[in-house]
Amino acid sequence: MIDTKLLEILACPACRGDVEYDAKHEKIICTECGRQYPVREGIPIMLIDESEEPPRVD
């Protein structure tokens, strides 16, 4: 689980958008660009190189 106070100060490093925590998949997801950042052992890895781009919808 990620502390809600930490989520309030985190921002997406790619676009500076707000983020939310997906507990089921243990990922931090940007609400603006959709990038997904992994959470490992309770620590958000907020690096663009470690992120996944959102799935494309055609």
C-alpha cells in the first residue's frame, strides 16, 4: 500500500500530471498521459525508462 500523503505529492515525470495507485497491479498510473510506473517492495519507481506507455486504443 502506498501512503496517500505520498500520492498527493507525486507527479508523473513525463508530463507532470497527477497520479493514482492501482493496488491490484502495484502500479502508479498518470491520470493525464496514462504512463504506468511500477511499485517494487512498496517503493514507487518514478523513472520514465521504467514506465510502461498506456495501451493503444485504435
